Amino acid sequence: MKTILLIEDNTDIRENMEEILELSNYKVITAADGKDGVAMAVQHKPDLIVCDIMMPVLDGYGVIHMLQKNEDTANIPFIFLTAKAERAEIRKGMELGADDYITKPFNGTELLNAIEARLKKAEVVKREIAAGMQGIDELMETTGGREALTNFRKDRSTTVFKKKQAIYSEGNHPYRMYYIEKGKVKTYKTNDDGKELVTGLYNEGDFFGFIAMLEGTTYKESAEALEETELAVIPREDFDNLINNNRHVMQKFIQLLANNVTEKEQQLLNIAYNSLRKKVADALISIYTKYGAGNPGYSIDISRENLANIAGTAKESVIRTLSDFKDEQLIDIRQGDIYILNERKLANLLN
């Protein structure tokens, strides 16, 4: 059962709203002024807050300001009740972090629709973001529904990149985000001696190239097609509109960015401390998980050079280790392609 906090100084309105919400199977807690409302929010951490603007002691703007400063309450969906419908008043509330407005007088249906919509969007934010278009579907739902999603997708240009063709280069300014319609992509960094380290692998349904736009910097890595690849190009203006239209969308991309940082940290630890055998085994499992999961007959057709760049070791070392793995019947090699025979043993290889 979802908990709703009502902050309203008018007794008749507050009791009427409380009755409507309880009949709709919500648990309701109430406060008669802003100061008590903040205390109740901190204590109970409700699923949603409905708050009047004009109140004694502490008005609604003061309430949301205080709640936004507290990390335990900052992300609770917040709906203002107001008798004022002026654009300046609405803008002020939205800038402070409000999710919606209900203008007095209102009926029970309007109240319930607003609450249900905000709770649904809050659930989307709590879920792990899905890969590809499913994830963007969820994001776009939080910014305005199907119409916004349709506008975001339509007339999107696609570009075909040949195998080994550069998509963007380290140091360039980002002007677009990419979605893989077909094919595979790697991102990598190059040191002063020209040695590569693969930092990311992307498959059909993945987005990439957005981190530099979030950071407001140039690309920190380069991107290249691993095979003939078809990419949908999303201009930076559309991306900016996507993340700036709603704070929940920004939270989702921050989640993506945090996941990316975690993966990079794990990769660096593996390269720094793992044995050669473990590095190569982890690289094989990483590729198989990304491109062949659920397909027992999948063959890894990546070049030995790229495999070495993923493992963070020399090409010659990779070739010797693959030969050892074949002798141990962990893998098979046919016409240059690698077939994993014992995924569990390879994944749990001792360091």
C-alpha cells in the first residue's frame, strides 16, 4: 500500500482529500502546516507528497526547498495544490523540484489521476534501466508519453560504418549520440606508443557516445565498428531536450554513467592484478556474455589483436594462452573462430 502525505491547512479540503485517497486504497498521513509537513515527510518518507502553497508557518515553497536539501526526501514525488494558475507561479514550483500542479478547485478524479501518474513514473525511476530502445521508452514515458517518444524517433538518420571504420575519435567534441541498429562497436583508448586498450563493447540495441555530452567535455575514447554496422544518429539537441525535460530522466542517465564507471573500475582492477590466464579468460567470457549469451553454438570471431586489447596484454601472449586453453579443452578454435566449450570453468578460472 502506497503512503501519501497531505500538507493542507484547510481542514475541510484536507479531510475530503484524505477520505478520497483512503477509499482508493492509499495509506494517508496529514499535516496542517508546512513545518509539521516537513517533519512528517522526514519521519515517514512517504511515496508521494501533496502540498498546498499558501499556508501559515511555512508555505509550500519553503516545504519543497527543505525537502530537496535532504537526500532522504529529495526524490519523493511532489505535487502542489494551488489556487493560483499563473505561469510564473508554476515555473517557480517546477524550478524548486515539483513534479506536478493541481489547481483548486479540483475533483477527486483529477487528484487520483495526478497521483497515479506520478507514482507510476516514480516506479520507472526506481527500476534498473533496460538496454536499447526499451530503456529509452521508459525514459521518454517520464518526459511526456508517446507523443514525445514518436517525435524523438521520427526522421532519425542512419549511417553505415564498414568494419574497422572510425565512428568518433578521442579529443573530438560530441555532437550526437548513437544507437546500434545492427552490428558491433568497440570503444578504446590509445597511449603515446599507439597501444590500444578496449574500454567498452556494444551490441545491437545499445546506446553509446553520450557520456561526453553529459560531462560537457570532449570524447575521452575513440569508437570503431568491429563489423559492418548500422547506427542511428541522435543529434545533441534532441539529447539535451531529452535529459533536460525532466529531472527523473537525468537521474536515469546518471545511473547509466555510474554503471559505466563501475565497469571501468573492475576492468582496471582485472588488468592490474589478474594473471595472464585470468585476463584472457575474463576477456573471452566478457565477449561471449555481450554477444553470444543464450547461444551455445556462438563463435567468437574477434581478431587476436582486439582480444589482446580487451585483456590488456600482448597479442603473442593471447595466442599462447588460447593454445593452452584449447589443450585443456576449455575452448576450441576452428578457422580462427573461438568456441567456448566449458563456460563455467573458464569463468571461474583461478587467478
